[in-house]
Amino acid sequence: MSYQNALELNKGPQPGSKSPGRAGGTTTDKEHCPALLENQLSVGDFCKIQNAFEVQAIAFTAALISLFERPAGAHEDEEATVTISWAELLSGYHKCCYTLEHNLHHGDWVRQVTYNASLDAIISSTTSNTNTVVLAWREKSRKHLKMTSFNVAEGIHAFDYHSQLNLIATAGINNKVCLWNPYVVSKPVGVLWGHSASVIAVQFFAARKQLFSFSKDKVLRLWDIQHQLSIQRIACSFPKSQDLRCLFHFDEAHGRLFISFNNQLALLAMKSEASTRVKSHKTAVTCVLYNSVLKQVISSDVGSTVSFWRIDTGQKIKQFTGCHGNAEISTMALDANETRLLTGSTDGTIKVWDFSGYCHHTLNVGREGAVDISQILVLKKTILVTGWERAITVFRLQNFNHFFIQPEKWKGGIEHRGDILCAAFLPPQTLVTGSYDGEIVLWNNSTEKAHYVLHPDYQRLLKSKSDTEPQKLLGAGRSRSPRPGPNQAALGAHSLETHTEGNDAVVGLHFLEARKTTAKTGGANLVSCGGSGYVRFWDTRKKQLLAEFLAHGGVGSIIMSTDKSNQYLATGDLDGRLKIWDIEEYCLNSSKSKITQAPTLIRSFRPHEDQISSLEMCKLGGHLLIISSSADCSICVTDVCGASVWIFGQAKHWQTENWFSLPKRDTNLMKSDIQEESIREIPLLSKKESWLDLPEHSLLDKKNKDDTTFNVRPSEVINLGIKYKERNIFRKKTHNLYNGKVMQKSPASPKTYCYEGTFRSLSIGALKELPEVKKPAFLLDPETYFREKPEEECSQIPELPLLSETLKAVFDEKNLFPKEILDRERRAKQLCQETSSEVKIKRNKKQL
């Protein structure tokens, strides 16, 4: 609005004026006029009701900064409310506009009025059965209106217009919803029947060519316009009332319908269409993890449920319900030993669980308030939590001797301008955090001090709190936007405000720990992804952006995950599409110019119907698996090479060796890999040695080492690690176990050898002579057991008498049915014969 505040249209007192009750999009009360004026400013016209009987409009002749001229006595910095009287508008005092009006409704209360830009007409309606809907428009520059009208029996409460279908829908008092062509006023082109009370609101669902209608008995219906059928009926739970004041609004972008009824507001959210797709959870899945110790997949959902699945078969093992009451679980994490599970919820708490379902600690992240936890980072001595503010929330080891744990202050304070969304850690002491405004801050985790800030458009060194002036980033600027010129240098740190909000948000950070040579060659060691669909590779040692490419275009924010060898990168978007990239040789060396070419795309597919919420990559049996969760309530697993997509929770369980295909590799390399893998798996087969070499106990179970440490039975690991993995590999290479190389183990034991196969050791010595085995009796005397016995004469079976001989009396039909039925049947047959004979006689006469 102009003049920093509201603009008021004052018509003054009108004789006999009354409030019309509800006016959908219109009003007679002057205090509501500014909102309507502001709404109609974009199309240039403002519609108003005079005495609730006439339709009047203000047409602006020119596009100005303000609607009306600024008062002479008003100061520039003064907030003022300007009152414009209707008499001034009628007299032509304001040269920037003029008024239009019509009174075709003849004294009936106008219930709704609006200006439609596609028709360039003012549409108004009443509850009268004559001139119910009036369309008024101007011809060229004339200052009078031409009109046409529809007549609807008993009148209507409201209407809506669909520009693509060119249809006007009317909410009839006679329980009908009529569809009208604006150029055909004689009769409607369609009538929708189904409501049992008068319809009080209608609105089109433009994208699907459907229509919402709401009736006086609080029943909502959804109609298919093309077939003119009701496809859904919803009875809303509004209180009973005789005085109806209803407003209707459909937010098509987000699929939400708002219905106001007197002083209450109802919100109806649309869900995706029901399908036959298998669901892993009852509600949307928010996070998925892989436990390499137990060979299990752990998933959580918005219903506060945590489920455990076998990775090799897809079978659900167990489930924890109500972990945080009714609050959503937004993220999860495992400790270093993978024996504790941490769940973060929107209720502002993080809980520490063992795998039997016992909660050991509750971390009060939000300090008794609800917060949005986006990531939990478990380090050696601390737990870092991010997601809802510009500071890092930290929990320290020494406080884990109590059940309820309060956060401590992060020594580095606040260095981000936006909320911190994600974090990553690179041993021994490098910590990075990414925020909503696109900044990546580099920290020293030991001192908890920040020393550098990276951004796609600039970089800055953090020497002190006053040093916040950004510097230009090395290399070229962002490929999708021009670089700022010299005149824009004064914008400084505020340059990122020119970008669309959230486009640069960093939602994922991963260190490429497997790249050991990047310290010498200067290659990328950090990957980030965010709100614009871009993936960026950074060199945190030289503080340089090396590469960026558009992984998913036009879908907004994306997420990502990498494997431990940093050979593959998986990205997922809001449409449920998953892409796998080969980054093994991408950005291995430093370069002066930024790389914009994307790495090799291995696979692109859509395993989910809704947005992908979490990604995890793991190795099983020599195959790299990709696990994804989605808001469509499913968890999928597949491999890099193009195997089928399987869903956890499906009726048919899978076997990993049957549906994963090995990538094409050199035969000699394959043999050596198989031999190396078999040697690595040997400790699992030895009972004398430790079956699992775990690192030091993590900070979560250090205090409860004696009684709360979760132990996994060796049999479980052997079953999951060997039973399914070795079967597929060594079935094809069986000859290697017997024809392979034989190595002498020790000169002191010449008869003991170690094969490069499944067995750790095999003792070969002279075989003892077997004692004489007695032959069984059937071999010594076969005639007794196998000679043929003489056939015995079978006694003849006496023949049964005929059925007719056993009957006591002759079958008589008359004895089975009453006489009346038999007489009726006889008369029917006689009548049929007589009729057929008459037809034959007539036919013969015609032929003669």
C-alpha cells in the first residue's frame, strides 16, 4: 500500500444501508476496502458494492507508484493513513482514476463480485432468480459498462471461474452446481447433482480440471468436470448453526483447502493418490541408516517409529513405536561402535537407545522447546547438533553420567548468518558446517574456533569479529548468474541477498576421506549440495571451489551420499529421482579455473513417488548398495550396476546373491579380488580368535561398560556376512578351492597346508585302513527278500442287482408333484400348441 500504511475509502453514511452478511471477496464496510483495493491493484480495477445493491468499480488510468497523489502536508518518513471520500471519486477530483457502475441486480443484495483479467469483465452475483450472475465489461476506452446476465432458479451463494476451461461454476441455493459458458447465457453446459443442501461455496482445482463444492450441511464434494461426476465426498465436523458465514480458499500449489465456518477454520490437506506400491512404514520415512556390525537397515518416520530390517532379505526384525511420543523423528545417528542409536525429534530432544529398545539418555536440545533438528554428528568426545539456529549445540562426554543431559556453550560462538543445517568432520580436527545462506564455515574442533568461510560467490578469512568483509572467490563465478561488476563491490557481505531465498542453502556436507593424495595434488576433499540442485567440490586446504555442476535441475533442494571409497556419489531430489555419479577421478588435481562439467552419470532412475528424504551407501558381499527412504512411506535398495529396485516390507523376501549382478571387470583382477576377500573373511570362521575387532568403546557406552554394552552373537554375523556373501562368489569359483595354489604353512609341520580358499588350514596325512564290513542279509540271501510270490486266487465279487429290480414301485411323475402344478403345465402346453398352429395357418394364408 502507498504511504507506508493503509488507504481508506470513505463513502460516508448511506441512507438505509444494511450489512449483507457475507460477501465473498466484497464488502460494504469501509474498513475492509483497503485489503480489496490492494488485491485488485495488479489488474487495475477495484470493485465495490454501494448499499449492497449496486456494483461500482474504480478504473485507474495510469500505473503509478502510489494509487493516489500524496498529500501536500505529508512528510516522507511519516506513516500516514489517507482517507479518500467516494464523493471525490464521483466528482472527478482525482485525475488518476474514474468510476464505473451498474444496477442490473435491481435492489438485490450482491453476494460476490470480482474482476477477471482473462475475460476483462466484472462478475457479480445475487440470491435472486433473475439476473443472478452479471458480467459487465468496457469496450475500448468508453466509460460505461456493457452487461449480460444468467438466470439461476432460486439464486446462488457464490461462483468461480476457470480460465482454461472457460467455465463459470455457480453454487446454487437449489442444491445444484451449474457450469456456464460466459458466452452462452440461455442454459448451463453442465449440472452437477449430489448435494442434499444448498451449496454455499465453489472453487476450481485448475491443474486437474476438478471442482470443489461445499454445502450448507457441511459436506465437501470433489467433482470431475469432464465426466461431471462426484469423485469424493467428505463430511466436515463443523458445529451446527443456523447463521452461515463461510469462506473458501484452495491453495493449489501446496494442495491445501481452507474452509472458514463462522469463527472456525478447517484445513484439509491433499495426499497422493493411493497406489499398489508397497509401504515400508505407515507414515513418511524421514531417515535411514546402515549398521555394518549387525548388517541391518534402521529407519524412522514422522510417526515416531523406528524399524530394523535385514539387508540381505528385506525382512523386518523388530520395531520401536512411540519413541518420542507423537513427535516426528527428523534424523538419526549411530555412535562409533554402532552399538547405540541416537534419534532426534521435533519435540526438541535427542534420545540414546540400545538395540533392545532401552533409552539410556535424553539430550535436552531445545531446552524444553520444539526445534527442527537436521543433523546429529557423533564425535569422540562430543555430540554436535544442528538445524534450527546459527550456533552449534554441543553435548560433552563428562555429562553422560545422568539420564537428562543439558547442552553446553560452543566456545566458537556464532559465525553463521543463517541457520546451520549440516556438518561434517575430518580427522584429526577439521570441522565444517553449512548454513541456510550458503556459507560453509571451517572450524578447528579442538579449539572450537572458526578460521575461514567459503561461499560459491566469495570467501572470507575470520581473524576477528569485525572482519566480515567477503573477498572474491578464486576462479570464475557461479555459472548460472553473472559476476558482480566493480560498481557492486560496495554490497560486500550483502551481495547474497540478491539471490532467491534458499537457493544457496547447504543441506549436505561430506568429506572425501579416501582421497589420500589430495594433500599433495590439491584436489577436492569436500562435497556439498543444497537448495539449488547443485553439487560443489571444495579444496578446504587451499580454500577454493574447484567444481560445481547441476545434478538436478528445476526440483529445488537435493540430498546426497558417498561410499567409503569415494568412488560413487548418489543424489536424490524432491521428485523421487535418484542419480549415481562416478567421482573416482573427478577433481583429483587443483586447477585455476572452476570446472562446470559434470562427472560421468552411471545411472538415473526414479525409485520413489515422492521426495527422497535420506540416502545411505553400503557394501555387502562385494556389491555397493544404495538405500533410499522417501516421503511415500517406502525404503528401497538397489546397486550401482542397475539391479532391480526392491522395497523393504514387500511380501516376497529377496536373496542378495540372486538379484545383484557383478560389474564387468578383468578376469585376472576378479580372481585376485576373490582371493583377497576370502582371506579377509577368514577370522569370522575361527572360533579361537576374536570374531569382531571393535575400537574403543564410544562415549555413549563408556560409563555403562559392565552392564549396558550391547553384544552381538557371532552366529548372527557369520549368517549375514558369510552365508549369503560366500555362496554366490565361491559357487562360480569352486575349482579354485581344489586346483588353486597350495602354500606350506610351517617347516615344522610339513603335512599342514593352507589353501587360498574357504578353509583356514587342512591337515593331510595317511589314511587308516578300514575294517571289513559285514554284508547285509538281503545281499547274502536275495531269494528270501526278492523272489516272486505265487499269485493267490482272488474271490469273485458278487454282482449287484439291477436298480429296477430293487424299486418297490414303478416311478410315477404324478405322485411327485401336486395336481394343480401338473394341470397348469398341461394347459400351458396345450395353449402353446394352439398358438403355434394359428401362426402357421396365418402364414400359409399370406403365402396364398
